[in-house]
Amino acid sequence: MAASQRVVFGLMYRLGFTPWDGHPLPAHLRKLIEGDSKLPPGRALDVGCGTGDTAIYLAQHGWEVTGMDFVERALRRARDKAARAGAQVRFIRADVTRLGEYQLGEPFDLVTDSGLLHGLLDPARDAYVRELAAAVRPGGRLLILGFDEGRRRQPRGISRAEVERRFADGWDLLGSGLDAEASRNSRDQLFYYDLLRRPD
């Protein structure tokens, strides 16, 4: 991730201006974790975890969870929230574009992204896809949540066409669409992309 983006997000947390906090959990995430065809609990990675809501939710449903973010202030809040909730989550300061540099253990069964990819610049998006290809086991899932491209100035957003293009090698897009539960209003719509790491 670009150094300028790190500075901006760090400043926003310092000022307490974090409009991405407080979104309800995506309906599609709840379906994957609690639905009729729910995934069996395994190892999960929450990239860009912020203050930890998704990571804590996964831990409360039996997953072994690592939450990662590059803003230490966000991670401190996440650790406090997890402790209050009685949830066991490993929170680390890390950069998704350099996952291979961290001691993350075996590949993950599930990776969740609640608004990270849609704000990255193109070089970081390239690295994101490359790093997650190595971090997700064959048959594992990646759930991305983000704004559609062109709907707002910042974050830039991401389109289904770009997701399909970037993840064409080694991934299958199982589903995508508007996630009404996570969207606050008609001008603030969030879309999900549910990807399967293609088995070898």
C-alpha cells in the first residue's frame, strides 16, 4: 500500500473520523458462516480489519482468526473490543500487499475484506491478488465487500468486471451483488464478491 494512503488512514483514526466503522456485517458473510450451507469453521484472515468487528464475529462462530491492519490505533481498539467480547483473535500490524513477509502459518480457509481492495491503487491491487493467491488454500474462499467503481471520488471502488479480470487466474467468482444489509443508504451501496480459490 502506498505510504500516502497509510498516512491518510492513520490521521483519520487519530482524528476519530472513521465513516467505515459501524456498518452492519454483510448479509452474505452471515450466510457463509450461519446459513443452511455454512462453511465449516477453519482458519480465517480478516484483511484491513479496522476495529475488528468481522474478526470478532468469526471467532465467536468457532473460527481461528487473524485480523490484520496497518493502523496501530485501529488494532488497539480491535484488541479491546475482542477482550470485552471474550473472543480469541490474533491481531497483527501488516500490509496485505506483503503478506508473504509475515508469519501467518498455513494457508487460510477464508479471507474477508470489508472495504480494503476497493481503495487500493493499481500496483497495490496487483500485489493484493498475488499475495492472496498464496495465502488462501485451494478450495478456500475470499469474500470482498466494496463500493462500485465510479460512484464516489474516494474510495475509488471496484467493478465486477475488474474483479473478474484480476481474479481470472486460479479463482472462480461464485456470486456477487448488492449487500443491502451492509449498505447504509441508496447512495452508500456496498457490493459483495464471493470467490473460490480454484482447487489444484
